Amino acid sequence: MYSRIIGTGSYLPSRIVDNHELERMVDTSDEWIRTRTGIVQRHIAAEGEFTSDLAEAAARRAIDAAGIDPNEIDLIVVATTTPDLVFPSTATLVQHRLGIRGCPAFDIQAVCAGFMYALDIVDKYIRTGAAHNVLVIGAETFSRIIDWTDRNTCVLFGDGAGAMVIRADEEHGILSSHIHADGAYKELLWVPVGVSNGGAELEAGRAFTRMKGNEVFRWAVNAMSDIALDALKHNNMSVDEVDWVVPHQANVRIIHAIGKRLGVSPDKLVITVCDHGNTSAASVPLAFDVAVRDGRFKPGDVILLEGFGGGFTWGSVLLRY
Ligand code: COA
């Protein structure tokens, strides 16, 4: 059995913040942001708009595209680092809104690699026959853990959600998935405040992302290049057999560096970071949905997905669409 994507959807909050708006908030420039990151704009959730709202909207679009009844879904997995609540999980909030009862629903947290982790788990459920129609969502309101006075981070991130409905299928689907983590690097990319150690910082609303950008950059390029090669080797495939690469959307320079290392021509790289910024766990399913809807992906295409995030965590999924 393969895990086949039968419907995709995405959602972006309506408010767009362009680089010029950021120029008025921190010491930066449109030119710096464009040349160092490729980012032109990002979407930011409205006050009172939460991760579950974004996730629900993306899920409804994916379910519509799949043409199934929500009650056929027998597993819901949400990848997020910015859940609405400590508990219950965002997955159960979305489940309830969709009018689904009884099926398992849980969140997973692997920051920007979260969607790779979610697909890896879902694939194992499907291959073992434990699930047949799965709703998998990456959704974030990352703007809520950004210090909007810190130019090192605030220009990079945005909010959004992407979703897939995945069905057990005898022919096409996920060929392999590979996920990894190394907790030795937590201080290169983290929010050094949480629930258990939150204290005054949490109460003061200072749970913000901190990052050593250039070290993360190097790590991201190396990890995502290596894992792509692992995926190809595992499937006995050459890079020429890959039709599309959908990498984590953090920085256009990271994406092009990976493409160059792999020897993938730039027109096979799906790039949405310019319009969305880095939406963490939502970035890959969002980019995937964009390419589905603009007609780039054709049935049978071989597509490589990749993620990299805090932890560090990283992963890839190779699939036949
Ligand atoms: N506007 C203007 N200048 C900025 C700036 C901004 N928004 N952010 C940083 N700078 C400055 C720095 O302070 C530094 O100034 P200095 O030389 O006077 O100290 C200078 O620009 C260069 O900084 P550096 O960090 O070396 O730039 P860079 O080319 O590495 O680009 C990033 C910075 C953050 C864009 C890049 O490192 C990156 O994308 N890293 C990975 C981030 C990422 O992907 N994170 C999430 C992974 S899931």
C-alpha cells in the first residue's frame, strides 16, 4: 500500500505585510530582505485568528479537492509549533470543527520539519492498514513567537496553513520518508521560553524565536542536500528522475544552494518563500498546493519534499504523484 495524495488545500491570512512596512518597524530595507532572503511579503494572522482557524480553512479546501466526506477521514495529524492552546491539541480542535468524531487526532512538533515528520508517521499508519483516509495539516501562526523589534528574525517568518488528504492506494504515493534529529544544536534556533520553564518571560509575552542565522543557513543547506541524496539512493533513482523538488521555504538562497548541490535545474524547484515568508510546518504543504493548483504537478510526477527546522530536525519524503 502507498500513501497517495488525493487532495490538497492551503490558506493564508488576508493581511499582507510587505518589506516596506517592516522598514518602518526595524532598521532594515526592502533591498536587504530581497537580496538576502528572496522574501517580498508575508501574511500575518489577524487578532483573534488562530492556528486552528488557518488549519481548518486549508483542511476544508483539501477535503473539497479530494471529493470525500469528512467522515471518511480516519486519522488527523497536525504539524504545528504554534498550537492554539497547551491542550487540547489543534488536531482535536480541527476535528470538532469538521464535524468528525471518534477518529484519532494528534499534533506533532518538529518545527519547520514538522510536515515531514507528519507524513512519515501517516505513511506508517497507511502501510500497516491502521488508517485509510488521513487528513494531514501543517499550520502556524509563527508571528506570535516573533519579536517584532528583532530584525534578525522578524523579516523572515509568516503565517499560513497547508493540508493534504492522503488515501491508501495500490499504485502511486509515498516511495520513502527519512526523518532525523540532533538536539545538540538547540541554541542556534529556538524559543528559549516554554510552559514548564516559562515564568516571568512567558507572563510578559516574551516567548520569541532566537536564531543564529548564518549557522542555521549552513546546516540547512548541508542537511537538506544530504537527505535528498539519501532518498534517491534508497530508491535507486538518479536526480534526473525527479520532476520537482519542494524544499522548506526559508530563504531562496538556501533553496538555490540545495538545487546546485543536487544538480537540479532551477525550474524544477518550487519556490513560494517570496510571497509567504517562512511559514514553518506549513511551508511545504503550502508550496505543494500552489504547484498543484497552477497545474505544474502531473499524475506520475516524482516529487521530493524536504524540511529543516529547530532542534535540529530534518526530513525528506519522495513520492510519485
Ligand atoms: N536588515 C538589515 N540588516 C540585517 C538584517 C535585516 N533584517 N538582519 C541582519 N542584518 C545584518 C546583520 O546584523 C549583519 O550585520 P553586521 O555585518 O554589521 O553584523 C549583516 O546583516 C549580515 O548578517 P548575516 O547574518 O551574516 O547575513 P546572512 O547573509 O547570513 O543572512 C539570514 C541572514 C538570516 C537571512 C540568513 O542567514 C538565513 O536565512 N539563515 C537561515 C535562517 C533560516 O532559515 N531559519 C529558519 C530555518 S527553519
